[in-house]
Amino acid sequence: MMTKEMHTDASVDIASSISTGEGRGNSRRASQRQGVGINDNRRSGQALLKLTISAMLISIGLLGSYFPVFVFPIGPAKCAPLQHLINVVAAVLLGPGYAVAVAFGISLLRNLFGLGTLLAFPGSMVGAFLAGSLFLFSRKARLNISIGIALASVGEALGTGLLGAILAFPVAKWLLGNSTVSATFFILPFMVSSAVGAVLAFGLIHILMKARVISIGQIQSDHKSGSTFQDDSKAATHSPHQQ
């Protein structure tokens, strides 16, 4: 009898242990599924937010083209400092992929509405990409946020004023049929326009940060898509003492 009771108790203990282990496993799997769901919702929310900000920036860039103070002609080009201000803001808030998309959207709409020329594409997209890439580098290198914004501003000025200006030459010569311009013709006007916009963007972003209108966190690259970026949910709004 004693032996049978011992075997019965042992069986009950084993069954109880198995049941407890299965319960813990089920709880762990449920927690993991819940965590995945939360992360998916967060990514969807961030993507929607970035698309909304992109649409707002494109709208501002298009509307600003209707005002002469924001657009002035230099030779065959129409320089738009507001475009370069938007490039830096998009680069800092959204990352290089979205910044290029915003620059392309504004350039396309300006051409469709007769407010710009084909030179708007090389004159904006290259600077937006370089600005976003330099800001992303600064965040990965954990540099001061002001340094990162400054790098984005410099990237916009160099990307547009130098690289974009050089790429604008074949567009003007072969697509627009202007054979009088030289390879370096657009460097000075593009540099002036982009530098003005970049400086204004640097000041505007700092004003908005100090007013706690925007919060800039760590931007990380999604390795599955080079044009998707997400903000660190732990990032807090920077106070004036943190700049």
C-alpha cells in the first residue's frame, strides 16, 4: 500500500510540474505575442505620423512657391530657400528616405503647377539625402543634437550648392536646351539659396525644440528598408539646458 501511495504522489507531483511548466510557457508566448502586437501598432503609428508630416511639408513647400519672397529667378533656375528649409526639417524629423520623398514631391508639384523647372529635382533631392544621412550619422555617433542639426544644415548646403548644382548642368543643357550655361554656373545661386534655407532651418528647429513643439529622438534605420526610420520611444523633449 505504501508503495502504491508513493507512486501516486510522485505521479501527481510530475503532472503538477508539467502543468506548471506548460502554464509558464503559455504565459510567456502570450506575452511575446502581445509585445509583437504593441511593436506593430507602434510602427504603424510612426509610419502614419511620418506620412502626415511629409504631406504637411509638401503642402507648405508648394504654397510657398506662390509667394515671390520665397522664390526668385537666377538665370534659368528658380531658387527657393523655403525648399531647403523644408529639406533640413524633413531630414531631422523623418530621416533621409522621407526627406528625399518630400523634396521629390515638392519638385514634382511645382513643375505640374508651372511654379518651377526640372532643375528643382537635382536642386533639392541631393541636398535632402545628404542632410538626412549626416543627421542619421550624428544620432548613431551619439553627438550633441545641435551638432547633428548643424551637420544636416551643412549637408543641405553642400549637397544642393555643390553636388546638385553640378547635376543641374546636364539637365539645363540637354533637357531644357540651354547651351549658354557652364558646368559651374549653378553653384553660386544654388549655394546661396540652400545656405539661406539651411541657416533658417537651424534656427527654426531650435526654436521649436525650446518651445517643446517638437521632440527629436534617436532615429534608427530599419534594415529591411533603407527609407524607413523610427524614433526611440524613450526620447524626451530636449530642454534648453540639454542643447
